[in-house]
Amino acid sequence: MPANPQPSPTRPRRRNRVLAAISAMAVATAATALVLTTSSAGAAVAATHDPVIMVPGMTGSPANMDPMKRNLQSNGWSAGSLFTWTDSSSMTQDLAAAARELGTKVDQVRSQTGASKVVLATWSASTLAARYYIKNLGGGTKVSQYIAFAGPQHGTTNNGCRQYVSCQQFATADTPFLRELNSGTEVPFNDTVSYLTLRSSGDYNAAPPDTAMLAGADENFLLSGPMAPSHFTIISDNTALAKMRSFIIEHEGGPTETPSTTPTTPPSSTTPPVGPCFSASNYAHVQGGRAHSSGTGYALANGSNQNLGLYSLYAKSKLRQTGNNFYVLDNTCP
């Protein structure tokens, strides 16, 4: 054996293989870290959306809301945060009872997802059950956003469905159910719940279309024109769904509050003059020159332009005259 043996010609190749293996492991580790980082980022994005519970209208089934569910999922919402549901009567019976069942579903979704609040995306009759839940059954602390498609919030003139209890509850603007639901404020807990309504000039079921509006909502969105969707297609209409998505994202931090400003003039110590009151049907207010027609089925007070509700003999309101041809709603009127 030589005293100074020469390196074997095979050793460099072995060293190269070791280096190659180490490099491969480093690449694999980096790739794994990238996947984990990407997955974590995706999870963080998905976590920004509250779970959405989508509820169909009277006689509807959860499958009616599948196009909405697919639309949300294809635009970044995780499948595990999207739920379709209806009550045990398919919204055909007492809407207060449907609201109680909705409360149970909300609690189940919150428990399943770990979310503190949910978004309610409702259609037609279920818009009323959801609002009842928010107002009367503790939903104000569990709902972040209320989204209502084509809801008969102030009754409907297309009310030939009175074989159903729920239809009896929204057949006119003056039903006991709607009087209670709309009393005080039409948007309960709007300091913590964001409100969006969507209506269409092509809707002949929730009629007139402006019945779907809520006074005080963050946004009342109208779809109009020759391609305006019907009552049945509004929940799958691309424009309506795009509005819903943008509204959810815009209001995910809660309702946008308007900063309060300090009055520049001190309050007057003089009691303002009290004008005469008029309590009558909205039809009588228009005929008596105290209000005028909106052209879309509603009566508006002269001067203030406040919405009195449906232009109907059956919808009643109280007006106070505060100036020349200027009237305001005043429920303190006898």
C-alpha cells in the first residue's frame, strides 16, 4: 500500500450525492413552509367572514339558497361557514315561532364554528322572522349583519296566499304582527347590526317593491331596468349577489358610525310651537293635501317627505303640521 494514497475517484461523486440530498431536503422544507404559510394566510382570510345562514321564503326549501351559497364559496367564503336552513313549517306558519327556531339554528352555528356572530341572508317571508329574532329574541347580540331580499316589510298588495298563517301576518301593512315589528324602529340594534335590503322593480310578489325598504337601514338597494330580477330570481341575480358580498365585506367591522358633532348653537329654552295633528289613513292624508304619492305605492308627508307606508285605506299614520304645507310623523298625536 502506498504511503500517500491518492483519493479514490468515487469519493467526489459520493460527496456530490450527499450535497444534492441536503439541497433537496432544504427545498422540500422550504416548500412545506410555503404551503403552511399560504394555508395559514388563507385560513386568516376566511376567518374574517362571519358564518352566513341563508333562509328561503314561504314554502321554500334550503335548496333554493344553493345558488347563493355557491356564489359566496366561489368568491372566497369557506364551505364550512355557509349554511342553508328553514324552519319546521317552511315559513308558512307563525313567523314568531319561526324566529324562535332561527335562534336555535344561530346558536348551533355559533357553537359549531366558534364565531360570536352570524350573518343572516334572508328572502321574502323569512326577512320578517329574522328581524323579529333580532328585535325580540336576543338576536341583536348574535347577528352582525341582516340582509333581506325582497321582504314584505310593510305588507304586500299581492296577498292571495292567506291560507298560510305567515301570509296573514304580512298581508297588509296594518297587521298586528307588522305593527309591532315596525314600531319604534325598523332596524333594531342598528348600533351593532348592519342592515341591507334588496328590492327589484320586477318584483310583483312583494308589492309594491318599496315595501322591502327599511327606514334607517345602512342601505336600501334597488335593482331596476328591463333586466330587473323577479321575486324568485333576485336571490340568484349576479348584481344582487355582488351587492351582498360587497356589503358584507364593507361592514365586517360593524355598522359605520357617523361622528357626532357639537352643536354650534345652544339649545333653545323656548318650547317650539305645537301644530295641529291629523290621524288618518295614508289615503286620506294624500286626499287631504297633507301627503303625496311616491309613484311606487307609498305615501310621503308633504314638506318632510317622510315615508308614511303604503298608499292605502288600511295603512294609518299620525301627522303633525309644523309649517306651511310641512308635515312630520308624530306618534304622540292622539
